[in-house]
Amino acid sequence: MPIRAARDKRNAMALQAILAVVAVTTLLMAIGSCAAAPDMAGYTEHWLLLIVSAYTWACFYLLRHGLFRLSTSLTVIGGVILMAVSYHAYGLRSQSGLQITHLLPLLLSGLFLGRTAVWWTALAYAAALAIGARTDLQLATDSMQASEASTNLLLSGMNFLVLVAILDRLILSSRRAISRSEELNALCLELQRQVEEKERAYERLVQTQKMETIGRLSTGIAHDFNAILSVILGHATSVGRRGDIDAVLPGIRQAARSGATLTRRLLSFSRTHTRHLSTFDLAEAIEEVRPLILPIFPRAIEVSLDTSVSGLWVKADRDELVLALLNVASNASDAMPQGGRFTLSLQADGDHACIGLEDTGIGMTPEVLARLYEPFFTTKPRDQGTGIGMATVHRFVADHGGAITADSAPGAGTRIRIRLPLAEPEDGLRDEAGWEFAQTPHRTGPDEISAAVAAESAMTRHAAAP
């Protein structure tokens, strides 16, 4: 049925069923009546049933073609006319048991057409009652029957008036409820749209923050690539002195592999992000992004990334974790313009994994600390900060069911603790992580980090020597 209004479409289904039942029933009654009395004795009754059936089919046809209100109005009008004809022919008293059936047009008008249609139908019904009472008076043979006809009219009219009033109140209440429901539905849709818009805005915010962070990383990344190229150049230059290319190929291969790893991490971090939750070892994840964290800090800042605590499995978005750590590291670097120390450590805290981040920078006043996670709040110059870094960190922690605390004071540095719920690793991940840890103990403590950095620097200088 081509009906646009949702309410009319629901009502049309009910009216369609009623019309179909009435049309088929009257048609079968007409056929049965003709078969039972083939002579002209019931001629009028046959045609009346056929007319009712044809009229009902016409209303059904209009309804199927989307003319809901016209079809309903014609159905109500036809019912009232049929009732008036019946009262005119047989009177009111003889049909007292059928008055409930005669209320069908009134109920249809109230349910499908509204309060105005109810009162117009009530007026027509009152006229039909008057016609029935008039017939009873004409058929009365004495004053007692005439008095009974008047009493029947009065009682029927009073009952009908009470019913109309109740129906009117019910329609008013239901319309208010439906209107309120539609308003709430519209509000829900608007709320859903706003939530989706905020999610899209947050995704754009995360991507913008990534681009800002990548800009800060560019200097450090260029320095690391320069060191890698120096290693490759040093090995290539030594070929002429050693005369054996096979002796220097492993060093060149290792340097190229380091450059490829650094590039892969950078590209993975910068791509457009869709949230994807996975279960991973927190120490392993931080170790993998070490090449992105270290270039943020200048040489005057001592950096310690202690990932020696293994087995802290969390379920989170890996890229958002990286972005959160880079944001904190970036703020720590800005807070130590004259140099200092930045420390990242891991520990278990009950059923949570705790990431501790500490710097020895200038610290924050209580007023600034209170607004630390406020979006677009920043104490940096206009062209050096957007104020969305710590808001992004707070959003990440909150969305993953964790908690974040910050402690700071002017001249006393800043200490940030990020707590994330521990998760059970999948069996395959647990076995794989255990095998990798046993074969290649890549998680290192602070002392091992310093030794590794020193060894790499020495190797670079040796390879680059003439």
C-alpha cells in the first residue's frame, strides 16, 4: 500500500483485514441466500447483500491504492447509512441486541480518523437512533408501546453519549502518547546522529593529533635515518680496504632492516585509523614503538623505557595506545627545555596494568593541573600546541575502562599513571609470546637500554671510520 505516514500505514493493515472479512462474508451470504431461495421471495435481501459486498470491495480497492482516509471515511459513512436503513425498516426495539455491532462505524472513525470524525459520526448515529425510535412509534399499538419506544431512545442515547465521551478521552490520551513517543523517537534519532558525529569528530581529532605528532617526530626520525645511512656508508666504504664484500653484507643488511622497521612503524601509525581492539602484551607493544618515542626527546634529556615486566596483557586499540604514549612523551619533552630525565615503567597493580610516566620538567600549577584533560586547553604558544593531546589520552583510557591520574607541582616535574584492565591472552598469543621471549629476550631494563645505545653508537662510529 503506497501510504507514506507510518501511523496510517499501520492502521491501514487493520482496516484492510476488516474490509476483506466483511466483503467476503456478505458475498458468501448473498450466494447462500440465492441458492436457498431461488424464487423472487428474497429478491430485495439478495441485492442488498450484493450492494454491501460491492461497496466494501470498492473501499478495499481505494485502500490498496493508498487512499487511506478516503477509504475509511466511505467505510464509516456506509456503515452509518446501512444502520439507518436497518432502523428505518425494523425499528429500534427489534434491534436492541445489535447495537454493539452498530457501534463499529463509531469505533472505526475514532481509531482511524480522529476526534472530529468521532463527533460527526456520533451526530449521524443519533439521527439513526431517532429514525429507529420514529419507526417504533409508528408501529406502536398503544400508549405503553409508545412510552417504551421513548424510553429505549433515551437509554440508547445516554449509553451512546457516555461511550462517545469515553472514546473521545481515550483518543485524546492516545494521540498525546503517540505524539510524545514520536518526539522521543526524534530525540533518540537526533542523539544517535550527534553521537555518530562526535565519533567521526573524534576520529578526525585523533588523525589530526597523529599528524601533529609525526611533525614533531620528523627531526628525530631524520637523525635516526642519518645514523642508519652512516652505518651503511661505513660498511660500503670498508669494502675497498677489506676486499671481502661478504664480511660487510651482514652489517649493511642489519642497518637496512632497522630503517625498514622504523619506516613501517611510522607508516602504520600515520594511516587513517578505525578502532580495532586486540589483546597484546603491554611491554611488547611499548618495545615495538620505541623507535617512535625516543626521537621526540633532544639529546639533553635522558630517556629510560623500562619494559622488563612481561605478561601484562591488555585488550585495547594498539594505535590509540601508541598515540597516548606519544602525547605524554611530547608534553614531557616540552616541559624540559633545559634537559632532564623521562622515565616510562610498567608494573602490575592488582587486576590492572599500570604505565608510569615521569619527567623532571617545570611541572604544573594546581590551576593548570585541574584543566589538564580539558579539550583545546593549552599553555603553549598558539602555533605550538592545539590542546587536544591530553584530551585524547583521557578519552583513550576512559573508553578502555581504565583510569588516569596526574601529580605535578611547579619545579617538581610531572608523574602520570595510566591503569588499564588486565585481559586473558588467547592460547595462541600466550604460546607465541612465551616462545619469542625465550628465544629473543628483546624486553630490556634501563641499564640494558643504555648499553644497547652505546654499542650502536660505537658500531656506527667504527663503520663510518676511514
